[in-house]
Amino acid sequence: MHQISNPSILYFGTPVVLISTLNENNSYNLAPISSAFWLGWRCMIGISALSKTTENLLRTGECVLNLPSVNEVAAVNRLALTTGSKPVPEGKLAKGYRFEPDKFDIAGLSAVDSEIVVAPRVLECPVQMEAQLVATHPIAEESSTQRGKIVSIELKVVRVYLEESIQMKDNPDRVDPDKWRPLIMNFQQFYGLGEQVHPSILAQVPEQLYQSSDWKAARELSVE
């Protein structure tokens, strides 16, 4: 039987993303989020309008979307309740956040150069996506109490790097879902994926039929 419920949050299970950006002093910021989805080679993220990541993204127009696997969960957890903003925003201060200028160091992760954007990639993450800012979209503009606090950001992926261990055998342009185990945030707790539960009819559609003009442009750029 279903009952009316009022959960404080609606995090029903989404992948964790580590977003790396460049600070104004050319140091690096690294922040975990779990409000993200992809359509083709576009990514939409939901994030605080007052965060250091948002500030950096709007200033530089670039970032890297790094996807940790379940193996990087301890590093992601070390980034929890830290912010690159000083002073710490009031909302984050109430949740127990602290200012941390060197996110890579406290997480124990390695920054490596990107090829197109200025922000670094996270070496340990099996998936790394260089991305450029396309547009920002305010959220909850109709609410006098939420207006200006949260925003969705549209990003165009311009280069993708995959760890060999998760690639489909004999096809480096495909991820093997039996090998890729993304880190999932499920109501503030970390989870991973289990085994496949049922074959998908959708999988009969060749992946190349989903290729977009963004994919074509990125591919042409990578072979120049």
C-alpha cells in the first residue's frame, strides 16, 4: 500500500561526479555532486548557485566531469563537507562545511593535465570528460525563498577518456557495463551497482544511432 510521504530529499540514486575547475589563483577546486544526467554529449548538472564550482564554471566556462567508481569511495568521502569558498556560505556553514584550499591533497587524488580545457582531470577516476559551459538555467525562480540559490548548468562534453579496464573488448569507443561500477549516491549513502537483472530490448539499438553532432565534432577534434 502506498502512503503520502514528505521526504526531506529526493535522492533516489544518481551517480557521483567529481567536478574539477580552476580557481582564480590558478589552483584547482574539486567538488563531488550527484545531481547530473546526460543526453548525447551534453550534461546537465544541478548545483548551488553560491558554490565555488559554480563561480569557477561561470568565470572560466570550463570543467572536467570525473566519474569515480566504487573503488574511489574513500577519496570521495574525504571531500565531504569541504568547500573551496572563503568565507564558507551560510547555508554550508550550518551543515558543518569547512574551507579547504587543496581538495586534491585531502582526497588523496592526482591532478593530470587536460588537453582542451584548463581544469585538470582526476587520474584515479575511470571516466573523465572535459566539458565547456553552454548555458545556465535558474531553478525555483517562482519561489521567494529559493530564488537565486540553485541553478542547473548545461555542459557540452568535448573529450572523453576511458580507463582500459572498463572498455568493451576490441572496441575502445564502448563502455562494458559488466565492468563499469559507478559510485552511486542513494539518500546520502554510497552504493554501487549489482549484476544485470534482465536483458534490455533497448540494447538491440546500435549505440552509433545515438551519435550527435557534438560527438562528431569531438571526434574530428581528436584526430586533428
